[in-house]
Amino acid sequence: HIKTRMEADGKVAVIELNRPKALNALCDQLMNEIGQALKTFEDDKTCAAIVITGSERAFAAGADIKEMKDRSFQECVTTNMLGHWSCVAECGKPTIAAVNGYALGGGCELAMMCDVIFAGDKARFGQPEIKLGTIPGAGGTQRLTRAIGKSKAMEMVLTGRMMSATDAEKAGLVSRVVAADQLLDEAVKLGVEISQQSKITVSMARDAINSAYELPLAEGCKLEKRLFFSTFATNDQKEGMTAFSEKRDATFTDS
């Protein structure tokens, strides 16, 4: 249910959701395939960033409702339904969601698990689970609220209303809106730019930013300071600051 390929001489991996007849509905098999692909790319030392994308019509229109509609409460608990989706949020390398078309329900949640969201100009975001008699179950109420604030999140989740790409950018849900036909190229370009930095430092920066969601401000700043100090134990910090002083481009060695 997915297609994978490498771009930019192997520096950027692309995972393309490929269930066109189901508008890329996120069935268990598809999510397992994403998890396996992420593990492969995490182990690839050349790969520096991972782009997750869908089709022009739909990034992902949600979880596979036909697959889950008859499950009992006991099944949901004992199988930890949707638990394996966390592989995206827990990925050890930078992830970029390139969203065209619909990103609804689980599709919106999948995008929000990524580090950066780029949206095509026709993209539409939403958490319409309320219309199905349920609520988001893969982080939608939590990540959406942190991204756009309580009031906007409440409006979207309690009504199932969709948000346009332009409004999503204004609200802080996405970092950039581009023409639909340029979306994937722009996402790959971002991945290439990330690949030019020190992988060690990129990892530390991601940890620091992600901690802002979990820690009080004072504790987050303490963690940031410890990570900042830690960069001074790396060769890349010495190279980066020396290159700046010498007015040349740095050559990082990920060491």
C-alpha cells in the first residue's frame, strides 16, 4: 500500500501512500508498511530526512473505517488499536509531511506526527470523527490543540469542519503552502537542506524542540542548555564555528 524511493543521491527518502481507490485510508497493513519503511530509512546512514506524501487528491482521508467499525471495546484495549501508529512520531530522523488534497482524521493525525508539514494550495485538514460517533484516537485532540490552540481545535473537532491550506498556515498547523504541482519538490528540497547539516546536531535540535511539548518551560530550557553544551563535545561544532570564523562553508562529518 506504499511506494518508496530515494531522492537527491539517497539523502532524502520518499514514502508515498498508495491506496488510490480508498483515498489512502490508513488500514493496519498500510501503517505497518510505513513502520517497516521508516525503520529501513533510519538504518540507512546516507538518508538524512524522510518525506511522507499521498496523491494530489488525498494525502490520507482517514483511518480505514470499514476495518475498525465492528471492533469491540475489549478488542480496542487488548490490541492497543492504533498503537503502532506511533512509529511516525518516534522516528529517529526528520520527517516531512507533503500534504495534497484531503488530510482528514487519521490522515491529519499522521501529518501532525511529522516534524514539518508542507501543504499544497488545495489541501484540506480536518478531524471529522465526531460525525462518526467517535473522537480522534491517534493524537488528534492533543497535537491539533498544541498546534493551533484550544478554540480552533474545539471548533474543528466538535463540528468536523475542515481547514483550508491557507488557514492552516495562518493558524500554525503547516509551515508553508506551495502550488500543488511543486509540493513534493519543495519537500525534497527541505530534506536536502537538512542533509547538509550535522546529523548529530539535527538530532539534538529535534529532541530539544519536541521536549517543548512535554516539559514545563524551565525544565525545557534546562534540557536545551544541556544539549547545547553537548554540541561542544562534537567535531561538527568545532568545524561549524571555525568555518564561520574563516568565512567558508562548513564540512560536517557527523562526528
